[in-house]
Amino acid sequence: MASVAGDDVNMNVLIPKAEVAVRIGGLGKNPTKSVATESKFVQSQEKEKYTFTKGKILRILFGMFLMFSSIYSFVYTPFEFFMNERLRMVPGFPAYDWWVDPPDEVLLKAYIFNVTNAEAFLNGTDPKLKMEEVGPFVYREKLKHTDIVFNDNGTLTYTATRSAVYVPELSVNVSLNHSRLVVPNLALLGAASYLSGSSALVRGGFNFLVRRLKVAPLVEMTPYNYMWNWTDPLLSLAQSVLPFIVPIDNIGILNKIYSDFVDRVTVYMGPGNDRKFFLIDRFHGSPRLGYWPDERCDSAVNSTEGVTYPQFMTRNDTIRYLRKTICRVANLHYKEDLTKKSMTAYRFELPETVFHRAKRREDDCFTLPGDEQLPNGVADVSPCYYNFPFGISLPHFYGAVDEVLNMVEGLKPEKGKHGSYVIVEPTTGIPMESRARSQCNIIVKNLRGMPNNLQRFSNVIVPMFWLEYGQVDLPWYVTGLVYFSVIILPKTQHWFSLVFLITGTGLMYSGFSAYITYIYRRFVFKYHKFEKLKLSYFR
């Protein structure tokens, strides 16, 4: 008995009496239940261990990710990250995908000048041609970028292909195939002007061909033939006899433009070129256009096709706009701030003096050596059109001197209708609206020695047609992304960073708290097993 009492005393030192009684009683009364309870306890501990390793660790790691991301975002903001990713043009990202296959947002409107006094002018009754504008004939321009190459020097090379699809529902009060127009005969007037300085023998032979082929200086045709399928007996003969001088037999105005509207272009890109983003580095593999002998007028470097512009534009920037239809790079200058789609935008305009001559003849690099200078408001573009005597101007001779405007009747120049501009969101460089307008004219020289009906056109700049390339709006998803980038993100990025910091800290605290609880419960579990072993031993 003494021994047992001694043992009881020792046990009481180690374990409280009440707990010993409960455990011994429990073991004595229902040992099977005790074993089952122990088994469940062990299973619960194992399950908790699994849950901790899968849940709590992920909670800690995700919390650490959020916390460190938030700290990093205070230094390198989401706005900066977003803008730099756009510069990289990563395939699969919106900036790249929308550029490869742009939304159909550009409308081409063609206006043709119809002669209303053809007979009276040719017989000398009327001293000037009377012209009226017919149109618009509306097309939707399709642009595709293919054969894309990311170069090692941080540039991007691609092939830009443009095509035009007729939109009859927007071509109001005109019929492409049924309307009838009276227009100057480009083939005849062009050839006569080209040969105006030739010998009497050459001019005599030309006059014989004109009479033999019965070619008239004013012809009647449909708008479709005028734009896409203009053929002429004189042109066909010249093309067959002198193909190196006359390489085409179809001078439809849009046929000529779009048959040659495939360009291989290299542009700047990447975070190091944010101020030169998508400015041209090479055009068909060369820094020059290949039209003019003087590099000042022929350089394509740092110009743009107008699809997008550099980021972070300022009011002091000049947009150098390249369009092959005008045979040059033209400069647009800042005009004013505007609010468009609840965003601040810059309006850049093409000056009305864009086609004026330089003050000094030696600085007028848009006039070929040996040629006479054209009046202010009209510029030579013959190098781009097989040396046909074409001149470019603003529509209705807007901005030209009175000498030009008074050559024909019926023109009504207006800045709002005939000027060119682009509205740009300056932070992203996204064009929000634009109008690029230009007019093509025949430059007729002195036709002395030619048939009388041709001499009526001597020294006249005859308007033919004018085009408007207009980006009327942006798709809603592009507008939404631009608005988020320049308005929402800069104002909310630090709040998001703060929320991430608080959330990450909370998740880490929760995870570590769960870890401490887990360690404590594991300790208690081991203690329980140890005590049970002792009880079993002492029994």
C-alpha cells in the first residue's frame, strides 16, 4: 500500500488529479471509445497538417506577392508599366493586335470636278471653265500589316497594304456606274503639256495622231471609269509604242493610287524610343522617299504614316506626315487644346501655305531642276505619277494665290471644309480624329502650235478631283482603354497599391498566425500522446 501511495503521489506531481481521474476513468469504463477518440484526434491533426500546407502557405506567399508588388508599384507605377508595354508591341497585347489588323475607321471621300460649260468653253464663248463638285463617293479604307519583323536594333519592319471598298449607303445623291461626268481628258492634256517644249516636227506628229484618233480635250464618262478604269486610245497607243515613258494604260485615279499602295516600312519602337515611337526609320529600305533629288525634301526619317504617334507629345512638337498621294512629307503644327471623349487632346493643323514656294529659288527643292516654279498654293507631284504633269493643292485651291483661284470658275475654298488636321491624345499618341485633304490638278503648259481646242487650256491649272481621308472616331474599346490609361489609372494607381499593401499584410499576418496556432496545437498533441503513454505505463 505504501508503494502504491508513493506512486500516486508521484503521479499527482506530474498530472493534475482531476485529469488523471478522468483519463483513468475513461480508459477503464470504455477503452474502445477512448481508442476511437484517439484515432479521430490523430486524423484531425493529419488533416489540419495537410490543410495548413496547402492553404496557409499559399496565403502567406500570395500576401508576400501583394505586399512586395505594392511596394514596387510605388517606385515603378502601373501607368509607367502600361505605357512601356505598349512601346514593346508585344504580340497578343491590345496595342499590337489592333495595329496588325486595325479597325475600319478611315473613310475615303472622293469629289470629282464636273465641267458644266464644255461646249461654250471650247468654242470660245466662255473664257473660263465652269466647274462643279460632284460627290462624295465614299470608300472604306482597309489597312493590313504583314511580314512583321522585330529587328535587333529596336526597330520594327512591316509591309503596309491599303485597299478601298465602296460604301454606297454613304455616297449620297450620286451613282458610281450611272452618273455622267464631263471631265478634262487627262491623257490628252497631259501628253500635250509634256510635249509643249518639243520641236515643231514632234508637235506636228502629235497633232496628226490627235486628229486621227479623234481624241477630245473634254470627255464624258461614269464616276467608276474615272476612278478605276480610265482608258484612252491615245494612252493605249503611247503605252504600246513607248512603254518606258508611258508604263500604264489605265489612269483611273484610285486605280493608280491603290495599285501602288504597298509599302515596306521600318519604324522605331521599344521603351528607349518613346519620343520616336512609330516614326519612320526606313521607307522601302531607304531613309529617302526616292522622289526628289534634294534630301531636304526627300527624307522620310522621323515622319509618320498617321496610324499612331509618339507618346507624351507636347505643344511644341511638329508632326511630319507622310502620304504618298501628295508625294512628300508635310508638317502639321499645334493649333489648340480640345476636350474629346472627356480627355484633353491636341489639334495639329496643316498650314494653308504648305504648297507655297520657298522664298529663294535654290531652297525650293520641290521644283525639279530646269522646271518653272508653280504659283503659290500648287506643288509639282509629277515624280510620283510617271512624270505626268500633275500638281497638288488643297481642295478648291484653298490657301492658293488669286492667280490660281481665278483660272476657273465655281470653286469655293473654305478652311472648315478643305483644311487638314489631326486631333491627338498627347499621352498615348493615339489619333482621335483626323482629316487629310488634297486636290489633284493638271498643270497645262503653253500649248502654242497645238490644235485650237487644246490651246484653250494653255497655262491653266485645271482641277480634276480632291480626296479626303477621314478618321471619324475610335472604336469604343480603344476609347475605353485610352481613357483608362490617361484618366483612371494615374488617379487610382496609388490607391490600388495601398489596397494591395494592406491586403498583402493582412494575408501574411493571417498566415503566420495560423502557423503559430498550428505549432502550438502540434505541441499540445504531442504532449497529449506523451501523457497517454505515461498513463498506460502506470496502469
